[in-house]
Amino acid sequence: MVATVVLLLTLLAVLFLVVNWADWTSALQDEVAEIPALAAVQQQQQGSGSESLLLVVTDTDDRVAAIALVAVADDEPGSLTVIPTSLFELLPGYGDFPLAEAVAFEGPELARIAVANALGTRVDRVEQLPAGRLGAVLLTPVDIELQEPVLTGDQGNLIQIADAGWGSYDGAAAERLLVERGESGQINWLERQSAVWRAVLDKWSTDSSAAGRLLGEGPAAVTLGRAAAGGPVEISLIPVTPVAVAGDDDGFQLVQADVAAFVTGRLGHLALSPGERPRVEVLNGNGEILTTRSVVEAVVAAGFHVIKTDNAENFDFEETVVIAQGRVNLDAAEAAAGILGVRMVQLEVAAPSGVVDLSIIVGQDIATLRS
């Protein structure tokens, strides 16, 4: 019997390789903003002359109506990437939801993390623009080219608020074209949003005070001002594919291969990883609410792709564990452990996951983001 027990223990030792790193002295602090590794990564990346800003525009009902990523780098034209509000992505700690729900759940910071994770790019800052703010800072009319007339209202009482072709619009009308879908299909609405952003940024290319009027004095205004002042801004729609959504007529999802090609071609200076990102699941092993948030943000900033957050099989984990799903992922697991400042790395060789490359079970040693 003793021999049997020894044999079983030996087999378990083979299945799970545990590596203790005594030299790692960094640890996660009480709040996500105090993660040393994350702060160091962000400071290093932002020091290269490359900046990004996520703009989240809400309508009069406080619903997210437009999302766009502004990016700028030294010796490159500024760019603005339009992102569908109905893009289904992982909202860390909640699951897969339309990106617009991020603000309803917690606020724009959740949207920032979700976009960075989805695209594999830095999103240095996020600003939420409440209804009326964009229109208020457009001091003179802007010229916008529309591909189709814009209709709004009930089916039995439709009104046309804009004609197809070129038109001149004051601030309130331009903002309405951006945030009000009306009877347009989702793709047509996104194309209209692109046209509005193009007109606004073209107008602001010769108005150095516009970004400050919109965002106040600070780093976000500097980023937006740099992008607009650099000449014609490249406007793009993130590559998406339609997905069936219950209760709605359309939604979108990303195809990672298309996204990677887009980022390489348009947003290479923001890329978090030069190659394919290791896929990660982050599991709550301590039972605390939002305990996975700081972990997700840290590993995403370091170039990992979190594709799942969930509860672990129990909440009794005193220490955080990083599990390599197969020997080929051991180096990535050790890198993730180093980022988080945890001591334990395990290797799953008996039945490695075919869905994720790494599993991170968050224990009681990881700080919780408390509201």
C-alpha cells in the first residue's frame, strides 16, 4: 500500500511541475493601479512618442452610442479607429457582452481594458463624452458627406434629418448624426460615424484649442490634439464579422487573424506583442468580487490575450497559481508568474487544454479591486 501511495505521488509530481521563485520580490498591492509590473510596462511604452485614447460617447439616455480609438506616434499620421458598440467581447469579470455594456456595468475604464484585450494594443487613456459635449465644442459648422439619407422616428412617422451627399451641419446636428442610429443598418451607421469623425478632426486640424475645449487640460487632450494637428487623420473601421444576436438585428465579433493584420498595418506602434498572444483564462480562486481585474489588466498589458474569466472549482486557494497547458507553454507561464509576482507555476501534461495556453487561478494573495 505504501508503494502504491508513493507511485501515485510520483505520478502527480510528473503531471504538475511546481517551480518556486524566491527571487521575485514584487507583489500586487491593494489596488490595481499599484501593480509595479503594470506601471513599469505602461511607463516604458508611453515614453516612445506613441499614445492612444479611447473616446466613449453617450447619448441623451446615457447609452453608449459611439466608440473610437485615437492613436498617434512620432513621424506618423494620426489615426481613428471606429469600434462597433455592439461588438461582443469579453468584459473581464462579467463574460461576453456587447462592448457598450461595459460602461453600464462599471464605467469607461472597463471598456478600456476590454478594447486593449480584444485588439492586443495599448489603450493609454479613456474619456467618456456625455451627450451634448461634442456638439458644444464645435463652434462652426462642419461639412459631412453621407452615403444615404438619415431617417429616424417610428415606422409610421419617419422623418429625414439629413440628405445623402455633402451637407453643412452645426455642432448639435453633427453630434446627432454620430450618436443616433435611426433607421440605418449597423454598418451604414458605422460608416456615418466615420464620416462625422473625419469632418470633426479635419476641422480641428487648424483649431489648436479644440481638444482642450472637449477634454480639458491634460494628457488626453494632448493626444487628441496631436492626432488632429498632424494632418489628415486616417479613419478606419475595425474588421468585424456579423454574429446573430437574440433580440437584435445584428451584432459583431472579431476574427483574431484579421485583427492582428489590422493592428500590424494600422496600429503597429500600439501592439502589445510582436507575435501571436498566449491565450489565458483567469479564474477566481478566493471568492472575492472583482478579484480577477488586476490580474487581467496586468497580463493584457504584457501581451497576453485573456479569453475567459470565471470561478475556479473552489475558493480555497491561498496562493495564486499559474498553470501551463502543455510543455510548449511553460515559458509563457513563467513569464506571467513573473509579471504577477507569484511563486507557483504548474505544468499540465496529462490533459492540457486545447482552448487556452495558460490558466491563472487567483488566490488570496492577489489584491481585490473593491468598489
